[in-house]
Amino acid sequence: MSVVSTAGVYKVFKDFWRRPRVEAVQDLDLEIRPGEVFGLLGPNGSGKTTTIKMLLGLLYPTRGRISVFGKPPTDVAVKARIGFLPEESYLYRFLVADETLDYFGRLFRLPARIRRDRAERLLDMVGLKYEAKRPVGEYSKGMARRIGLAQALINDPEFLILDEPTAGLDPIGARQIKDVIRRLGSKGKTILLSSHVLADVEDVCDRVTILYGGRQQAAGEIGELLRQRDVTQITAPPLSEATIAQVRDLIQRLEAKDILGVSNPRMRLEDFFLRVVGEAHAANVRTSGARAGGEIPEFLKKKTEGPEGVVESLISAGARPAVPPAPPSEKPKADRAAEALLAELIGTAKPTTQDKKPVVAPSRSLGPPSPRRVAADESVIDDLLGRPSGESGEPGGQKP
């Protein structure tokens, strides 16, 4: 069953007089399969954001049919299985990073232990582990996109919608986010990626659809769409000029065609930039900002069903070291003596085996205190003043 299926979806925005003003989406047919990374492309005003809002149930189509996991997108049970990163990160600027993730975890009614564990792992994954105690209002736009991606994953969604996930990120951050998307796709997540950066879509998407004027103009697997069938490319180690001349003559003789050009392949600017930065990082050049992201947390990986899943869970449970229970802490002798004295002062001490007489609680009358009570009070005063037992403020150091 498809994760997302639309048929003949049409969305028109009307003015105050109910007259059609903008035809945002027209006759859109989409199918997003489980476990694939699907790209939604198009210039500004092509209907990408409107389509995403209809998939989320935030907008209703004027006509047509939309199903997500086989149900209408307005179904609350469907929303619990979706993670969403909007184009602008709407975050509470006075909350720190782990508080932000805890807040979104509460919206999904996650237990406190799971919220804490997932927040720690997600912050490490997006490279914000060492910035977790900073208010998100102090984050740069790139760091805000990172925490936005983390909040989209806090509920371990089956379907992840990312609207411009690399907007505002430097090339290092963009590459890290693309690596995260690829790894999530390899772990079984279904991802819808909407982006203006075509290189991002080319790097991570399995299939794409291109919108223009609200209509679908092209769709298919990205490898097939970008294949140039009228040109053949041959890649070889460095060749001498004499060998190239012989190859040229051979092609001319056998195919009656000329070689269009001979040149050295170029490295992508993104790859060159990352190589230079990686060398600087290896040389321990100091910098500030977000760090490199960590591994995908275990809870985001697709669980194996059936007997194999049971075996894997048992093996992972057995691999975890058993933590022995902490021994009960024994109170120091001084603390036990102080508690016994306090119990005696307030009249709650229990009789010992040597003294079977019950201890009577002190009377609430305003009469003179008993000699035993006076001696106990002076002993407490001696302890507080640091005097040896038996000394007092009376002349000669004798107690009355």
C-alpha cells in the first residue's frame, strides 16, 4: 500500500466574493511508496507548499482524493505517524534545545524517560550536543534548521515531510543533513523532500515530480529523468595524446562519428569545499558553531518484524551489561546518634531492650521542664558550640 496517494487533486483559492482567484494545484496525481525518498520540485508559486499542507490536513482540496496511510489526512491517528519540518522553524526562542524537544515529545504523549533519551540522541545526530543548553533564540538560522529536523523526528515518524531542510545551512551542514536523509531512507523511513536546491534533490531522492503552474510537468526515477541518451561517456585513467588520437581514428572508422571532446573530469565544488574543510578539521584548526552530526539513533531504525525481530531484541538485550543495584547507603554513626537524640527530645524514642519503660511524650503544660529534658537541651547546645561534653556556661563548668 502506498504511503501517499492523490487522484485528481485540485485546489483553488477564492477572494472575498467567492470568485476563483488562484488555481494553486490542478489535477495532481501522486504516489509515494514506502521506504523511498520522494522529491517535490518547482519554482516559487508552483504549488509545492499547498500540496504539503493538503497532505498534512491543514488545507482541504477543492476536489479530488487524498489518502495518507490509506486514511484521510485529517485523521488524528495519521498525524501521529508523520514528522514535519516546515520551511520556517517556528520555535519558542526562550526554550533551550533539550527543553524544545521535550515540549514536542509531550505533544505526542511520550513518557519522560523516552523523551530524555530521544532528545539526547537527536541532538547528537544533528550536531547540537554541545549547544543543548543555549536558548534557541540565540541560534543561527542553520542551527535552527538542525533543531527543527530533530523535533520532526522526536515521535519516530513513519512518514517524514521536509520543506527546504537545507535552507540557511553552510555546505558542511547541508551535506550532513543530506547524509541524515540518506541514512533515514536506508533505515526504512518514507521521506517527502521539497527543495529549491536541485543538487540536494539529485543527491538524495529516488523519484521526483516537477510542478509548474500547479500542474505536474514531469515525474519518474531521477536516474532515468537525467539520463542523456544521445551521448556516450567513457571514463579511463590518464591517456597519452597518441592513444587518444588512435581512439579517435578508431571511432571515426567504425562508427563514422567524431569524438565531441576530450577533457579531465571536474570535481564538484561541494566535494572540493568539504575536502578542504575536512583537512583543516584534521589539523585541529579551532572553530565555533555546530559540530559534526552523530549516528542515527536506534529508535529511528526500522524494526524487524517476525521471529528475526524477536531474536534481534533478545540479542541486544543480552548485549547490554547488567547494572547491579546500588547498595543501600548506611547513615554515619553521628547521624544516627543525632536522630536518636532528636527523637528523645520530641518524645518519640522507642524503648530499648535494656529499658522496657515507655517514654512518655512531654506535656504541653507551661510548668518547669524535667531535669532529663534540661540535660538533653544543654547537650545539644554543647554540640552546636563545639564544647566538650560536660562543660557549660556556669561558673566552674558544673551543671546545675
